[in-house]
Amino acid sequence: MGAPLIIKGLSEIAGRYDALLCDAWGVIHNGRELFAGAGDALLKFRETRGPVVIITNAPRLSSAIPPQLDRLGLPREAYDAVITSGDATVEAVKAMGDIPGFRLGPDKDDTLFNAAGAQFVPIEEAGFILCTGLFDDISETPEDYREMLSLAAARGLPMICANPDRVVKFGDRMIYCAGSLADLYEELGGETIFCGKPHKPIYDACRKALEATGRPASRMLAIGDGLQTDILGANREELDVAFVADGIFAEQSRGPTGRIDGPRLGALLGEHDVSAQYALDGLKW
């Protein structure tokens, strides 16, 4: 695997592509504010090159994301569609039929739990687990769930993981996501069903969204910060990918100057057995 080409902005390579699949958290924003230049980059790509689909592992329905992006200040003219792992999660729950489930996740994910249409019961009575994250991602860690998940794994309950992300950077701190609980569950011998990146269903949904724009897209570029989600997913789909060092791997990929360090980033990608064609300090035009 060769080292990625380090670029200053999307304009250097935009002419090679006619569509973007862009991650949200860690690329466009940090949960509290937009990253400087990210909105302008998406607007200019969409104006000059082609459609933009925001592809996110948020455990919510896609309809919930534009209002969130509105609050952060991203204009709706910057993207054509939003595809979430929450959309795929609803389909996975429907495939369970009438089996009751156990809801594992915070109250803020009520919309997804309600949309799933399942009956939720105590874990002792459940036939599967629907996991959107920790109950309290401010004070808890996955280890707080080891005993409960050990018992569930011993009973053979499948876990539907609505967000394969392990951690995200919220402001200046890291918080655990559903993917960290899924990792623990697999370690304990449990079966997991993942509904977002890097798995194929969410990319199929993105292609359908691109077709719906009426603007042909044969040369897609994926943009992301998660090595085992965004980058691995793009690799599996044989898409070119740009790694953004504003997210969860910022410290590991930057040198003493605070800018991307090519050899350091190359080693990091190699450790995770993924590759990227390009790398940017942050999403800018």
C-alpha cells in the first residue's frame, strides 16, 4: 500500500470525481460546531462537480440529521441526501419478525427505537438486543456492560448494532459508541449484526440516493476519518478515499507541527490494513 497524497484542499482533486460520499461527525463537525471550511468545500463541489451524499453511522433516521446540521450551520444546499445507519437498522429489526427485543441506548435515540416497530422488554425476556450506544456515554464505559452482555451472549441473543463507530470526538473529548459494545459482545462470544459503515447495505443506499438526483455518478470519492468504518468501507467498495485528520485519529496521524505526517499516517493505515489515496488536515476546498 502506498502512502496517501497529502493535499491542502478538495479543489486539487475534485476534477477527478463526479460525486462525494462524505462522513459527518469528525469530517464536517465535532458534535458541537462545524469545522472551518467544511461547508464551503461541499458547496463548491456540489456546484462545480456533482452530488454530495452525507453517509453517517448516526443511529437515527436520516430525516433527523438535516435539522441537526441546520443547527450547526451547514446549509442544505451543501448536500443532496443523507443516509444513516439508522435507516438500515430499522430494516434489520423488521427482519427479526415479532420477536421482542431489549433496547440498549440513551433516551435521545427514542425516535429510532420507536421507528423500529419492535416490542421492547427486559433483557431476561428478550430475543435480541438493539444497541444504539451506552445508556450514559458521559460517565460509562463498555466495561460497565460486561456482566449484562456476558449473560446475553450465553443465551445466544443476537445484537443489532445501529452504529458501528467505536468512538467519536465530541468537542475535545472522546466518547464511546455502540461499536465499542459490539466489540465487547463479540469478545464474549455474542453474535452481532452491523448496520452502517463499513458494511455494504449503507453503500447500496447511497448509490440509490445518487441515482435519485438525476446526475450520473460513476466516479465517487469517499471522505472520512474512521479507519475501520469510513476508510475500510470505501476500500471494500473499491472507492477512492480521502482521509481527514480532524477526527478520532488526529493525534496519531499528525506530527510535531500539528500537520499530517506522511510516514506516520502511512504506518497508521498499515496497522489497520487499510489504504487511502489522499489525506487532508481538514475538509477544505
